[in-house]
Amino acid sequence: MTIKSLQTLVADALSEVKTISPSEALELSKENKCNLIDIRDAVELQNLGRIENSFHISRGLLEFSIHPDSAYVQNKNLDLNKELVLFCAAGGRSALAAKTLKEMGFKNVSHVEGGFGNMSNSGFKVIK
């Protein structure tokens, strides 16, 4: 049995998903062309704050919450016709999550290079 390393899994995901820069994500957000989805854990949001106008769906609930029929999508008015731009703390989890969403059938999915760390230094407003 061969077990893939985390580095291999992330590298595989990065080869399959679209990676965008924080400035590209900011532009998409300002133009209302995407859903910014923060997949960090609730504790991370409490400790570091959250990006203004982002949706929070923790990584552990993503597949359940992002389905078009889910209460989360319907209650939060998440527009699944817009690009789904995922981010985490540094980019590893969001790459894996974006790959999963592609496997679910979502076409317009990307993740932010460097995650929250880069975004908070690139013009995004952080709410504490």
C-alpha cells in the first residue's frame, strides 16, 4: 500500500485547479463576479478575523453546504453561477477543496494563492 504525502496531494490539486492571486480575487469581488468562500475553521476566524463580504463554510462541511439544494446555499443566497473562489490560511486546504468541488461537477472554481495571509496584505478589508 502506498500512501500519498500531503505535499503530493496538494501538488496534484494545484495541477488541476485554477489558482488566482489575491489582487485577481479582490477585482472579482469588487465587480461582484464571485463568491469568496473562507474554508478556515471558526477558531481561525475568531483569532484572525474574516474577509469582508466572504462566506464562511468550514472545510469539514464544504461538500454538504455547497450543494445547490443545501439550506446554506439557499439561506445565504450564494450564487453558484458566479465563480467560487476558495481560500484558507495559506492555500493548501483551498487547493484540495477546489479540486473536490471540481469533482462534484462545479466548473467555475478557483482558489487564492497564499490564502488569508496574502489577502489581508493585498487590499481586502479584514473584520475582527
